[in-house]
Amino acid sequence: MNTAHVGALALADACQDPIAATQPCGEDDGVMRMLVTGHAFAVLLLGHVSKTMTVLQVTYLG
């Protein structure tokens, strides 16, 4: 499975259950979260009321 496929699956998991699929980013406020895989991480902004997830940053770790 290639890196892009793993990242896409991780984002799909985060759409289903964003709190369980991510880690806190800074203070655990349930809004700013990190999605971490073996090769990349993303910083996400969760909108619980509007049921949205905004990708703020994606960093490739190699």
C-alpha cells in the first residue's frame, strides 16, 4: 500500500470518528487535532456543530 493510500484511509477514518482517529494538538480542546501516520502528519480543525474538518497543514516525514 503506498503512502498516499495510507493517508487517504487515515483521513477517511478521521471523518468517521475525528476524536478517536486523531491526537490533541496542543491543549486538548477537541477542536485542533493531529492526524499522524508513519510518513506524514496533518493538523486538522474540527467543526463539531457544522460537522466539518478543515486540513490546515500536511507535513511529509519521509
